[in-house]
Amino acid sequence: MKTIEKLNSTLKQHYWEDSGVYQKIYDNLYNELVPASDMAETIHGELIRCISRLYYDFCNNGNCNVLDNEMENCEYCDGYGYEEDADGEEQDCSYCDGECRVDGDLYVIDYYDDMLSFLEINMTERDLAKDLRSWLLNEYQTRYSFSDEQMNVYDKVVDSIVYQCLTTANKPNPLFITEEA
């Protein structure tokens, strides 16, 4: 078997901008392995599909479809939505603006959580998928600038998946369900 050198996209090479280090190979794998809808039949195809969907939502929507906040009762008004001013008059809570609830912990929505879990289970370099999840939940925190550093979080995962596709046998996706006629 031919030895393939592992490459890494630089901070200026982004798959979103069609300049990833494995861009042509990634494009070919996507076209060959990823169906127009639903899951891919193979592990390689599903890896490509999952990271492509996550990357797409980041670049198009700032992860607003990937992440959500749990809602909690406002700790300042105990969830009542109002507070008393110095004269004893009720007014909207200054912290929650009378909404009674505030954003709590950030979490990944089930649909995308399943994709991240698939990456964490099936990637050769699982730590990169775990790093992506950690970045989403702890570092990203809904502030996006599309900086080279933020884009590179996704590019590293794409680089790893493409390299995995080039160096490992493709196997059936155990989660793929064929439609019965």
C-alpha cells in the first residue's frame, strides 16, 4: 500500500473557501459518498456528511441550529419577572427584563449531537471531534467572528477525516437503514 503523507490545513486554508489542504479529494469524496439526503451508507460517507453539516451551520448560521440554551428562572426576581424599586413600586426585573427566565447552560441540539457522537466514535483521531464539541460548548459561546482560528477548528477535523478516508478501508455504516420496498 502506498504511504500517504498526512497534511494539515494552515490558518489560511479553509474548506469553506475551497482552499483546504485536501480540497479536491474532499470534494470528490463528498460527491461520491454523501447522499442528497439522509445518512450515508458507509462510515467514510457519514464522517464526511457529519462534519460538512456542522461546518455549514457554523459558516452560514453561526451555529444557531447546532446550539441552544437551557432556560432557568431568573435568580434576581426568582422567576416572577418583576422587582420592587426603592418606593416599593413593581417594575420589570432589570436582569431578565420581565421575562422571568434567562439563558442557562449551552447544549448541542440532538440532531447535531448525534453527528458529533458519530465523529467521536468513528474517527481515527477521536480527540479532534471531542475538541470540536468542547470548543462549541466552552470556548465558542455563540460569539463568532469566522476568524482563521475558528475556521481551523473545523478544518482540522476535515483534514483528519479525509486522511482517514485515504488510509483506511471504508465499511458499512451500522446506523444506515435501507428503505424497505
